[in-house]
Amino acid sequence: MPDSDPFDSFQREAFRVEQFPTYDVPEEMTALDMFARSGAVPSEFNSDWALMVADAKRRGGVVRRLRVVSDPLTQYELFEVLAGYRPSVAAGEDIRIVVRGTDERIPTFDYWQYDEETVEWMDYSATGAYMGSRSSLVAEAERSRLVAARKLFDECPTVEQFCRSRELEWHPNQGD
């Protein structure tokens, strides 16, 4: 596999599964602290990612994410669904939410899948610290569980619908 980032070259779809209750992302600490205090995040938070999503959309691709969450939501999950995802949703990312343990098709691992051909397996520590990834072509033995997760995505509520169902305030443009 080439060393280039597959996100930069996918043609049709980039599909992400996130399943950790908390991610340890040093670049998010300021925004996470601000959210815990006020419910808001800095207006520029996740703007680089939103630009990448918008660029993918301009070139004809779609970015989709299946976020597996706890019930009740962890503080980090609350941060993501109420504030962290806003910029990318505004840029065109389709984010769906599923509650952990409610469907046998829910993956127990994080990954990106590009154009249904390449999968980037994400490695995290037990505390959610990113440890790297490895990419490969989708092996036939993996295909059925990846297809099942993608089908599950289509059945799940959007992040906005999920927030409404939980009576959480969703303000797509808050902080702008």
C-alpha cells in the first residue's frame, strides 16, 4: 500500500466507525475543557477537518461516520455529538449514531473504509490514545462484517435526530 493518505484520494465514499467511549486527543483538550464549563467550543474547532470534508464533497465523494455511543453518554461523547461534529456536519459529513449493545452488527473496532476497497484499521490504547493505523485491501473474510456495519449506518438516526430523541440541544451553527 502506498504511504499517501487514502482520505485524500478516495473517489466515492469514506466511511468511519468510531466506537471508543472516550478518545485521548491532546489537540482537543482546550475545546473539551471549554465545553465542560460552558457547553460551547472555540469557533475554529475542527475547522481543518471540516475543510477536508468540504473538499471531498467538491470532488464528488461523501464522508460518512457511524458513532457508537454509551447509554448514558460519556462526557466525551456528549462533547462530540453536541459540539465536536458541528463543523463537519455543516461541511457535509453524514454522521449517524447507534447505542452500544443495541445491535449485533455494531463493530467493536475503529476503522476507515474507502470506496469499499481499502480499509484503514485504527489502533488506540485502552484510554483512547491514537497509536497508529494500518491499511489494506478489504479481504474477503472481512467483507461481510464491514458491509453489515455500512448497512447499519443507513438505519441509524443522524446526529441531529439522535440529539432530538434524547432531548439534547443541537445547534449546528453554535460557535460560528
